[in-house]
Amino acid sequence: MNFKLKKEDEESVNKLLKKSKEELRAVVLVLLNNSDLSQKEVAKILNITPKTVSKIKKRYLNEGLESALHDRDRTGQPRKYGVEEETEIIALACTDPPKGRKKWTIRLLAETLSEKEGFETINRETVRLVLKKVQLSLG
């Protein structure tokens, strides 16, 4: 008997595979290992490009399993504020605003925080991104 997923189920399964890069990469390695499938066939089955399959295989052969499954660290500026500092930003936003103010604004939070030790260089955008990450609205 021939098995066939419903169209919407197939799309859901493919989205799930694409969300978890590590799982997708593991499936690529398993398919290459346990079958006579070519890289192109594996790519077609998983709805990815043959180049992606090739990269995963090459990283496994050259660098091992961990490298094949996980992304390398990316270059760029390291995070300036960690979990403790972000928690402090969120906690301040949840308090009553200073006297004479109706509510906290991002600018007011940044100005207030910049007076504290460890936050001397904080800016509005950093405060905005921290609040956005936890979906905290000041409005």
C-alpha cells in the first residue's frame, strides 16, 4: 500500500524539519549512511538543495559529527549585556516611573540606566531590543 501525507501535513513536516537545523542535518547523515541514495536524491526527499547535503557531508568527513550538526560560532561583536543586565532592564521597566512622569519611555529608561554602574554606555536601541524580546510594551 502506498503511503502519502496530506498536502498540509507534508508542509507542516517540512517546516518542522527546517526549523531544527540540527535535526535536519542528522536526517541527512542518516539517509546518506543507511541507503544507496545519492546526494541529489536525499536533497529531493528533504526538499533542500544538493549543495546543502554536500556541505553537511563534507563537514562530517572533514571535521566530525559536532561540526556537521551545529553551526559554527559567528563572528561579530560579543553581547554587551548578559541575562542579569537584561533582567535589571526589565525590572526597571516594571517599576513606577520617576516622579513627574506618567510612564516609562525607552529614552527615559536608557537615561536612568546610564547612571548605574555597568550601564554607562547603554542606548535606546539596546533597551528597545531587550523589551521587545520579552514582549514588554510600555504603552
